[in-house]
Amino acid sequence: MIRPLDGITVISLEHAIAAPFCTRQLADLGARVIKVERPGAGDFARDYDTRVKGQASHFVWTNRSKESLTLDLKQPAALAVLRELIGKADVLVQNLAPGAASRMGLGFEALSMLHPRLIVCDISGYGEDGPYRDKKAYDLLIQSEAGFLSVTGTPDSPSKAGNSMADIAAAMYAYTSILSALLLRGKTGTGSHIDVSMLESLGEWMGYPLYYAFDGAAPPPRCGASHASIYPYGPFQAGDGGTVMLGLQNEREWKQFCKMALQNAALANDPRFHSNARRNQHREALKAIILDAFAKLSTEQVLARLDQAQIANARMNDMADVWAHPQLQARERWQTVGSPAGDIPALLPPGRSSAFDYRMDPVPAVGQHTEAILRELGQDEAAIASLRAAGAI
């Protein structure tokens, strides 16, 4: 079975989340991804926690199907190995500190003169120029700079996302930009430079609140898990303590909700709630009515009424619920991949294709593929032993 990126080789100087998640998705499509790590400890994300059979949760998520090559790039012999690999590669991805790759002679301008077909993707917090170029950029900091925290949380407490939103956003734009660059190279025969910043990536995802606050208008208020401008739209507790999410989009749904979910058809004509704007204005009063009705019902009963009324709804699942989610089970989305600590479950990538199966290979140990890759480059046992003795690998 042919995968879309079979035959494509990616070298990645990566750590943390943004670059690893980008390159893992390239590997999902069949690319050979060689992950360059520091000898010994490797990617520092390996030590974020020990939740997956002693391995870090972030790391096993973003690093399956890769080969791990350890190189101390401060040593000329190790840098020479990397340069040789880049000469055989299609794509170089890096999210080192700003300017670090260029100082090693691994910037796009220098490399493209030697390898005109090479695609270079630089992922950073703020981009390769501008006054913020050299600022450190962790996910939480970018969530703050991009305004995400200002519209997320409760009125009293801004909140970060429970996942690495800025890293994920940058990874997705790097991934799609690399796919675009490969398509373009197929037409022009030459590679290109991709400069992806976390700020600009998350900034794009902030389009709705930015336009909502256009021309000095008030931004969306922080409303917890509720919608800032549509009501009822958010979490409501049932009588058994479970939480149900529901959302109304129009007046037809509002009438159905009152009649079938609340079993109070007259409420639909209450002047306080006769339009979304009025429901939003009087949301506390309406919330009390809804909670009073739901208090007499179990979570299952509330969901059944909402389904009968054709009102969009969902459970507020925790992680255990998602592991056992019946829809994921029914669609056979969980597979097993290997890891240094044994087999672990892994979700298939989104987007089921009739043309190919995604690559789902093991998470590598630090330096697991170093010797094999060096042998590919023609290094003999003596040369490899010399590199290891010098701490270059």
C-alpha cells in the first residue's frame, strides 16, 4: 500500500511539542522522520512526566513512527553527520532557540545553495524577525500574548487551555505548510523556506474574538464553558450530579427545548426569553429554570429528552470516558503501537482514507537508530566507536 509521503525523508532538530507534533503527522503519512536528539537524555520532553509506563505523556503522543539519532551538534564530527543526512533529505524541521540553526550553518539561505530542492521549516515563538524574535516562547506565554487567556475562563479568573494550544496550532500550520511546499516543489523543482510562529498560528485561531472586538468594541466576556453570546449554550447539571452540554442556535430549537426538554411549552413565550439577545440578557433567570427542571432527572434522562427534541448535546466526559468512548470503539480508532516500555494504545490520525492506512510504528528509545543510520552513511564499526567514545553520538 502506497502512502502519500512514502519516499520523503525528514530531518528534525526538535524538542517539546510544536515540531515533534508536526513531524509525527508527516510520519503518519509515510515519511521517514529522523529525530535528532542530545546524547544521553534526548529530547527534554521525555522527562515531562512518567504517566505512560514510566514514559512522558507528551512524548509518546508526538513521537511515534520516528527514528532517534543522537548527535552532540557542538562537536564538528556530529555536525558533519547531520550535514550529510540533510544532503539526502527532502525536509529539515527545527524549533531550536532563535538563531541557533543559522549559527551552525543550517539556515535556509546557506543550505539552499547546496541543496536547492530542500524544504526548510523553522518553528519559533514569534518568527525570524521583528522585536519579539529573541523572546522565550512557552505555550502558556503565547496563549497570553495572543489574547487567548483574555477570553477564556470565568469573569474572575482567566484560564489557559488544558492542552498546549499554541504548540498545536504552530504544529498544524507547519505540517500543512510542508505539505504545500512538497506540492510546490513538484511543480517548480525547488525547495522553499517556511517560517512558522506560535503567535501567528494561535492569532489565526483567535479570528472570531478579534473581529467581535473590531474597531474598539468590547471583547467577548469570559463565560467559563458557556457561550459568550448565545444562551442556553453550555454546561448544565442533572439531578444525579452529571453534567450535560447543550446548545440552541435558533428560535425553532428554543420552542422545542421548552416543550420537550423542559416540558414547559409556555416558557417559549416568556418575554424575557423571546429572542437569543433577551435570553442572553436574562441568562441567570433562565439558568435557574433549566437547572430546576433538570434536577428531577438523571443525566441519561436529560440526554434522552434533548435527543428527542433534536437539541445538540454532549456529555462532559473526563479522560476515562474518552478512553472508553463508544463512538471511538465502534469506529475502531484505537490501535496499538510499540514503545521502549512495551505496547501502548494510540488513536489513529483523524481522516479515514480509502486509499491507504496510516503508519503506526513504535515510539523510539533515545538513540535507538543511531548506529543503523551511521552505517547507512558508510560509517564502519571503528568510526562509530570513535564517535561514541568522543561523546559525539
